[in-house]
Amino acid sequence: MQTTTIPPTAFYSTCADTPAAKQAAALRELELDFWRDVYTKALPEIQVCDWSVYAAKLTAHLGYTEQMITNNMHGIETLGHLPLLNALIEKLGHVSIHMLRAISQTLSCNTFWDDEEKQSAVDSFLTNYLTPTKPNQAMPGTRQVVNRLKDFLRQLNEDLDDTEGPEEPADEDPHNPRFTIDEHDDGNRTVSTTWDAFTTCKIDAVIRAHAKEHSLSLADAHTDILLNGTDVSVTLNVYTAGDIEDAPAWTSTHGFFGPRDSRTAKEEATTTRDIDPAATETTESYTATNRIKAYLEGRDGTCRWPGCNRPAAHTDKDHCLNYDDGGPTTAANMICLCRYHHNRKTDGEIRYILDPFTGDVYWLFNDGTYLVDEAEGPLSPKAKKWARTFAQRAQRRRSKPGPRKKAQATSWPEMPPF
């Protein structure tokens, strides 16, 4: 006698067969249909009238600001350039106008518009990223989607990233500052500087280490370092695939770097370690070793609580099977949890099962339901596949500089670029 096992259908928890999920899906679909209709009706009108006047009429009827109306219509316009994603949304109904608006704003850059090949690449990436692969999988949040999309755009923007960039701007240039001091009405000032991504990661690491060492707030630590210097040293873990040529570098606090910052990070590295063996290392101590911590942060990427995006470098390392109950201190029994969500798990309000091979976390709720969260760090199977695929694409074609920057929705144009 032969038995056949039928694998369960993959779906996001937001598309589950429950009353609440169905109502939310219907609301998302209704809202998208509404804005599609608003966009379609606006196209002929804005050819013969001022956009602000037309938007004012919409504001009067809809109750939304001109900025909100413009941003939502930009979202619908952008979706028209993403046919694969549009078809997926029609099928699953899992993307809200809020997420679509955030995607559109992220794509308002000189990497996406007027370059059909890059539009196609973005379309394929978003469609793949927003397609569930497991039953009851956690739907990526808007911030999570935007962060991954930015990672992807940095790689698409390769040739622009390779350039030396503009010369140091003059002090009187208000549009491209590297150092500014802004005065507030209460007499306080905001001091800001602009740096490349890798330099910013190093600055952030030093400030946090100094704050921890001297029990200071981050702002006070920043000031103390500038005025008095610092006595701390830090180790910044930068990840990159050793078997993939020109693979992008990654840090927990930033994500994937573009090509230029990736090269800088590799050139400045003082120590190179193969972190893969740390996946099976074990210590008798409750506290994970630095190598095990580094592996966990590289595998998980962020706090593993559903919907939390706190960088893994700023999290606790939690035992799935409690240490006091015999749970080993090893990556196969540990995940990254921020302090707040670590306490929720410790309180017993929720439990989880960890798949040591994929890094998937199955969150178990007290009502008998569950939710699957995928690991997204560079050591996760998902990210390894992405890095290899993109490296192969980069080898086939070196991207050219993107076209002009698309007008921002917040610029209040006389006529929006529909």
C-alpha cells in the first residue's frame, strides 16, 4: 500500500481562512479598487485643469490631504509599471495601499524610472519576495519590505555607486549638506553630519559602545566622544559570501551595502573569519560565545518576533529549550529577540519551535494557532540564494547610471507625473 503526502498550500497569515483575515483582505481590496478608480478618473481631468485645484476638489469629497491623495495615486501609477506584482496582488489581496505607497516612495529614485530593464528586475524581486513559501507564513511588514527593496536598489544602482560622487559642497549650499547646525524655537540646536553607509555603521557602533561603557544616553555619548574622545574599541561584524565574486557586504544595523561601500568594508577588514562552522559550535555556558552570537545575528538579521525589525546586533540571544531545562547554548537552539519581546517569551505568553536547518521560527499561540517567521540575515538560505542570483546577474550586465530623479509626491507639483 502506498500513501501520498500532499504538501499544504503556502499562504500568508493575513490571507488565512479566518473571519478577521477575510475582513481585512476585503478591506485592502476595496481600498485598492477605490484608488485605482480615483487614479483612472483623474487622468483626463488633470490634462485640462490645475492639479492643486483638482486635488482640492478630491480633498473636499474624500477628506484626505492633497499630499495623501498624490502619494496614493503615485502608488497606483507605480503598480502599473510592476505587472507581475500587480497580478500577484490581484490573486492574493495581501498588499495594502499603505504598503504600496511606501513601495512607490522608495522607488522615486534615479534607479527605477525610465529604465525598463531595472523596472522588470524590481518587479521580479518584489513579486518573489511577497510570494509566500510556507503555510501561515508571517506577512512582511511595510518597513521590512522597504528595507529589502532598498537593499536591492543599492545593487541595481551599481554604476552610480561606483562613481566618486559630487565634490565637497560649499558651506552655502543648502541642498547637499554634510555638516549642518539647525536652530529650534526653544533655543536648542540639532547638529547633523552626512556620511557614507559604512562610515555611519562605524560611528554608530562606537557611540553605542561608549554609551554602554559609561552609562550614558546615545546623545550624551556622542557629545562626550566629540569633546573628550573615547577609550572604547569595537568589533563590527561585516558579512559577505566568500564563494561569490563581488558579493555585497552586510551589517545588522544597515542591511546590504552597495558595491562601493562593500568594497570599502572588505578593504578595511582587519580579520577575516569563516563563520559557517559556528552554526554547530556549542558552549557549556549560558551566554553564547562571540562566534555563536555573530552567527545568530547573521542568520536572523533582526529580532525574530513577528513584525519586529530591531537589528539583531541589538538583541538578546534566547534559548528555544530553556538552558535550565537542558537546552544547549548553540545556534540550533537559539534565536535573536529584542529585550521587550524576550520578556514576552519568558513570561510564557507565547512559545516557539526553531527549525535548525532553515532558521524558520514557528510561533505557537495559546489559542492553538501558529505563525511562521523566516530568517532574513545573510546566512539564511533565503538571503544566500538572493546574493548568488544577483551576483550572477551583475556578472552578465553592469548597470548604467539611472535617469533623472522622479518628482517626489511631497513636492506639490502643479500637475502630478501620472
